[in-house]
Amino acid sequence: MRPARLAPDSAVRPLTVPPVPPWPGRTVDIDWPGGTVEVHVRDTPATAPDAEPALYVHGLGGSGQNWTDLADLLSDRLDGQAIDLPGFGRSGPALPGGYSQEGYAELVIRWIEASGRGPVHLFGNSLGGAVVIRAAARRPDLVRTLTLISPAMPVYRPRATHRHMLPVLVVPRVERVVERILRAATPHQMAQGMVDVCFADPTSLPEQRWDEAVAEAEHRLGVPWGAVAYVRSVRGLVASYLVPPGRSLWRLAGQIQAPTLVIWGHRDRMVDVKLATRTAKAIPNSRLLVLRGVGHTAQLESPRIVARAVLPLLDRKIRSAVG
């Protein structure tokens, strides 16, 4: 593990004002045992002919829109795609096997294969970080580089701020209770809750991004699987903590072959920043960047800094491929 270095500020163009709108999306069918799975994909077209393919995977309760700014900033180097995991964003409900990390990782692998774009530069935040770790460990041939932003690594003692969620894990049919709570909330309240927990400074969210977050919350409240997807994905996270050591996410992290960048917000309220160093040490060829004054979704809160950190990773991979 080594400290990450940043590209010069001039290497990343300024964010546009007003921010770019969410990238156009489409629904694709991915082959799955017994049929197909409908997944929503947003494309960020590259602005350079020699751009390399990238795939972005969001966290719990998020969507492909979480990558709008970062994908734009990297579009002169990367031809980006951001997927909505089943149960979230504009995708359909659960995979046939449920909301497990293993199922999501298999979906990522199948999409990279079906799109014919591999190997890709793979990005993941939170739950998406855990998913792409599994995908990269299982199929190193499909991954050029790996960027992890506050990945949901296993912990065995919940943070005090999370203990109110424990009943979600044990109460039968708790999805119905959560659904009633969600139905009673307005889209504004739901969006505010997500921003408050994911941002170190919720007031830094641009007005346009706030309006988009409210629209996403409104869509989520309108689909019948919204509460189920959230609750069962949380259960899937906890289940991943309880597997035997030989199959744990920590062990899989040690099998990653791709050059890896680990980014963590120092004020992350969701996944303790104390896991940052351990995560980077677990991955053989990795660099670590901890961002002061940043929360759980650094790609949303500080996209230019994240883009500056990614560029040296891309350059190092390109040099090793050429040399």
C-alpha cells in the first residue's frame, strides 16, 4: 500500500456550471439462468478516440446518477457506463437469487462480458465497492484498474449511528413496516435523509443535484419493490460479514490483481474511516487517499479531487501495458 498521488489540478477540467444533467439511460437485458434481467445503464460518451472503457457501480440506495460528475470529468480518458443494480434506480426488482453481493457481482461480470467492453476500469462506492471487489477477485481478466470509494468492508461491531437499523435484520416481514414508513415520507424528506448521511457538508450539494435527488426519491417511492430492495440488501451486507474466513470479502480483497485506488472520506458516517488503511493493506497493488472534510460519497462531494486521484492510476496502468 502506498499513498495516492494527485494529478495537477490543471489536468482535470472545471465542473460545468450549471452541472451537466444525468447522462442518457437505456434498459438492457442481461442473460440470467431461467431468463433475463432488466438493468438500466447510463452512458457517458468519451470525448477522445483513444478513451478506455469504464464501469461505475453505486452504493446502497443509490443509482447510476451518483457518478454523473466524475464520469464527465474523466470522459476525455474513459468511455463510461453506470449501471443501476436490480432493486435500485431505474432497474427492475431483485435478481432471481435475491439481493446478495454475490448475485450483484455476477451481474457486473455478465454485463462486462455481454457489452464486449472488457477489460474495464471498474469503480464502486459503498455496497458497489464490495460488489466490484468480488467481481475483480473472480475475474481479473475483466478489470484494468479498480477504484474503491468507501467500500462496504465487513465489520463485526456496528457503529452507534447504525444500531437503530438492527431490527431490520431480524424482524420477520419488516419490509412491510419499512414500506409504511417510506410511504409516509415525502420525496424531499427521503432525499434529505440520504444527503445528510452521505455528505459531510449537505449544504454543498448543488441545487440541480438536489432536484435530481428528489426526483430519484420520488421514483423510488413509486415502485413496489423499493422498501424490499433496501431491507434485503442491508441483510445481504450483514450476511457477508458472517461467512467463514475463507470466503470473506477481506480474503477476496487479497486476491485482486488489478492496480487499485482506495478513497475514503475522513467524515464518513456510514463506513468507518478506520477501515481505510486495513482495506488498502489487504489489496496487494493499492494506493490510499483519505479526504478531509468529505463523507461517504466522495465522487459526489469532491468529484474533481477524485478525478485527479484516478488519473495517475490510469497512467500507471497504461505505462505498464505498453512497457
